[in-house]
Amino acid sequence: MRVFGSRWRWFAGLSIAMLAGVGLVIALAALVPELEPASPDYSVEVLDRQGELLRLYTNAEGRWRLPVDSARVDPRFIDELLSYEDKRFHAHPGVDALALIRAMGQWLMHGEPVSGASTITMQAVRLVHPRPRTLRSKFIEMVQALRLERRLSKKAILDLYLTLAPYGGNLVGLRAATRFYFDKEPARLTPSQRALLIALPQSPVKRRPDLYPEAARLARDHVLRRLLRRGKIAAEDVALANRQPIPARRGATPRVAAHLADRLRRSWPHRQRIETLIDGPLQRDLEQFAGHWQAAQPDGVTLAVMVVDHRSGEVVGYLGSGGFLTAGQLDLVTAVRSPGSTLKPFVYGLGFERNLIHPETRLLDRPQWLGEYGPRNFDSRYRGEVSIREALLRSLNTPAVQVLAKVGPLRLERRFEQVGVTLRAPRQSEPGLPAALGGVGITLEELIRLYAALGQGGRMARLRFVAEQPAATLGRLLSPTAAWYLDDILVAAEPPEGFLRRRPIRFKTGTSHGFRDAWSIGYDSGYAVGVWVGRPDGGYSAGLIGMDTAAPILHRLFPLLPEVRGVTPPPADALLASHEELPLHLKWFGGEVEGVHADRPEIRFPVDGSIARLADLGDDGRFPLMVEGGKPPFQWLVDGEPVADGRLWRHAQWLPEGPGLARVTVIDGVGRADRAEIWVE
């Protein structure tokens, strides 16, 4: 009894000494500079427009660490944490003297430490400046805890602790723990989850649930029992929590819009939180579609997709490939590729703008040489006399090259440069006539900007990837009238086989030389969508054709977007006229009225190099012959023999004798001639 009494007298004396020591610590703390905790090195978060996580990156130390705002944490977790770790947190100045006395008393009674006396503030100090676990270190922590309380609010200290607390492996902070263990933010947690998260920082290595699930379970259950004794949790919640499984593995970090996330992280290397304008649900739908599509493709073939709200310039969908882990991490949205026929609308647009052509202007689709360049149509067939409207809808090559020859390739290049689009010509030369058919390099991102401008009446907007990028117009790609003419033509584009015209999508396809790139770029009243299909290495792929490969993808993706209804009225100076109603200089491409009636004769039909099928002729089996230009009367010859039904005027009829090569010649009244060769099948 004397021994017990003497022990308590000694304890009382020790308590007085400890209180005096605490007072000394407080006095010393008042004499030293305030503590300035360094800003932690956080993981980079990339978020969608709804605030959901798209991509997460480890910090420079290879750790997952995210800032925590205790106001966004489940309040039940905060209450239970403080009850378990530091119940007088809001009352003490950083050091809890009563807790120190209790801990020392338990030590004396049991001969070893039973409970600690570290406050949340002291633990935050230790996490900021780790030290060996010695009495000297404890004294330093108390001093620095008092300093920290003078510097920060209680909420800020709690935020700091929740941000730096270890949760096993390279998981640092509460948000990293809930993200990888429970795939959620800490705003709402179950009793089992809360208890496990309270237990882990005390021994993060030995209690790591994915490595030592039994130790984690025992620690969780211990926390639950203590919270039950303190009245912080109901018995039925404890019973339910005890039956909940411990997470057996850490979840994977999301990789949504991964190519864009990598791109933005490179653009803003010092930003911890990047809030994109990506529409998260749409992006996930795009990636699900791409995953199924990619699985069915031959090795090496993939796609890239970009979706833009052209009213605001916001990029709402982005696929750099068919799968970040399965199809490659190269961002093909920014890859320079041959655009095929996708530049043809802008060639005609400049022609409209310069009043060289009108949608109903007619010209000849036939093989011809323009200088040293002799373009041919994709299908090697020619249609003779066609309107600009028909030439664009059919994606005929020779009319587009004729118009570009008149507009000038350099004018096309300069116009694109004015709005921030660069045409990369081969071998560092300037773009020439092949630019009309894809003989230059351009990116999917640049192409979709061009088509988005058509949706905005010719105004080119800056693409916006993050909210803080201001909306801006970079200039005019085309005049309102030229843009409206193109819109009026493209809205009639026939969808690919198997698709119905459910919404007015204006789109154009393209196929590069050698079947290396297949494109489909389209827009409606609200959105522009671009699709590229090909091999990243630029290799040949059989059957890679824009209308067959890329256009079906485009038409599958548009239904994922909200439909924006609207009709753009024609500008005041738009000429709404048929071919017959056009001014003389717009009826025929070239602009000279005499070119139709007094120039050299040109066989309009049949088209040189075309194929005529006997089965397609009329009931009488006769083949029409037509000439423009020249001076009547005219003499028609086939294989050197006069056409029996030949007339002296511009139209005649010829009766083929059977299949084979036929040479058609017309001679006008002053001896000028033109010739065409056709195959009769």
C-alpha cells in the first residue's frame, strides 16, 4: 500500500513537472518564428466539365497525393477521427496537457506506453518534418505544433493532416486512399470505410489492406469497438461494418481522355488541377464505342476522333487512338496526315467568295492536264457536264483541281494561315494543285476547326480545352455567303449505306493516296465531329476508304450528341438561282461568255476516257454526242467514219456496232477539232 501511494505521489509530482514543462514549451514557442509548412508536392488531377476525374498522375516522388478540404469530407468521419485521435482538438493550443498526463500515468501503471499524447496538430508537424521517435523529437514537435496553431486555423491544420497522412504504399492523404481503395471521393463513407481510414495512418505498412487484409480487419474492428464505447456509432452499424470485406486490392487510376490529359499536362506542367471542358459521359461513350470497334480491326489500324461544340469552340470529346493501352499512346488527333478530298469544300468556298463560281455553275468533268498535273477521278469514271454542287457532292477530282487552278493554291494556303491552319507541302515546297486532292499534310484538329467554321457561317473560333481559355474568333475563313453555299450543298450529302438521314449532318469524306488515311468530317447546328482511320506508321491498308470506313463511324457518333435544331437563312447577297437564271459569267466555269459559243470546240459528251455501257443506252440503242464551243456547222466522226445520224449542230446520235474502243471526233465550221476516246461495254 505504501508502494502504491508512493507511486501516485511520484506521479502527482511528475504531472506538476509536466504541466510546468508544457508551460515552458508554450513560453519558448512564443519567442521563436512562426512555422511555415512547405506546400506539398501533389499529384496532378485532370477533370471533366462535371468535376469527375479523367486522369491522375503521381507526384515527383512517385506518390499519389491529393489536397483535402475537410469541408468536403464526410462529417461523420471527421467527428469519429477527432474522437479517436484528438477529442480536445478544438480546445487545446496544439499540445494537449491532459493527454500528456494521462499517457504518462498509463506508462507508469503498465510499465510501457499504452496510448500516445500526440494531437492532430503534432501529427501534422511530424508529417511535414519527419524526425526519429525520441523524447527530444517529441519536445520539438510540441514547440512546432504551438507555432503551427498560431499560424493556421484549426480547419487548415486538419486539412494538412488529412492531406499528408499515410495510408499504405505510395498512397498519401485521405482522398488518395478513398480513390484507390473505394473508387470514390471522401464525401460519403460507410462505417466500415471510416473505421479503416482512421486505423491505417497509425501503422500504414503493417495494416495495408491489399497486402495484409487480416491486420487491416483487426485494426478496423478495434476502432469500431472504441467508437461504440464512446457513443459515436450505433451498435447495429458496428455489426454491419464488421461483416463488410476489407478491400483486397487497390483500384486502377482512371485513364479517360488519356491522350488529351497528357497533352494538357505538358501544356501546363505546374498546374495541379486541370479542369477540362470534356463532357465526361460523352467521352466514356466514345471510348466504349472505340474499344468495341478497335477489337474488330486488323493489327495496326486505329482511329482518332474529336468532337467540338462549334458554338463555343469547346472540345467536348477527344480520342487520340482507339485505346490508350491497346492501340497506342501516340496522339493521332495532332498527327499530320494527308487529308484526301476533305479540303475540296474550301477550294470551292474561295471560288464562291471571288465570284468565280456559283453552286449551279457548270463545268466539264473529264481527264485533262493542267500544266504538268493530270488529275483523275477516284473511280476513273467521268461525268461530263456537271454543276459545282454535283461535283462537290460526288467528290469529283478534276472539277476541284480546275477551280483551284483558277483560285490559286497559294491563296488557299494563305487563307488557312490567316486562321491558324498550316498546310504542310511535301519536300518543303509550296502547295500546288494536288492540295485539292490531299497532296498536303494537315491534322485532324485543324480539319475539324475548318468544318466548325462552316457551322458558324465562316467564322473561325479558337478551340477551348479548359474553362479558363477565353472564347475568341481568330478571323474569317470564308465570307458568310460562301459558307452558306457550302452548307446548302453539304446538307444534301447522302449518308453511308445502312444509315438513315435522321438529322441534318453536313459532312465530307476523304481517302488519301495509297489508302493510308480515311476521313469523315461533319457538323450540324451545334457540333462538329471529325474521324480519322488509318495506321499510325502511315502504312497501306486495303479497303481504307472514307465513305466505307470513316463515315459510318461519324454517323454512329452523332446520335450520342444532343441535337441542336436551327436553320441558317441565306445571307442577303446570296444568289438563289438555277443554272438558267445565272448571270452569263457564272453559267460556265471560266467566266467568258464567248467560251461557250465561239472558242475551240470541246466534246462535252462522251467524256474522254469514260466507259459507256450498251445496257444503259436508250431503247433505240443510240449514244448521244454533244459539243460546246466552236463555230457551227459541225462534222461528227467515229473511228474516222462520219456519223450517219450526224447533224450540223451541237447534238448528234451514234449507233455503236458493239463493244470496244471508239474514237470520237468533232470538227467545227472553221476546221478546229476535238477528240475523245471511250470504251464501249
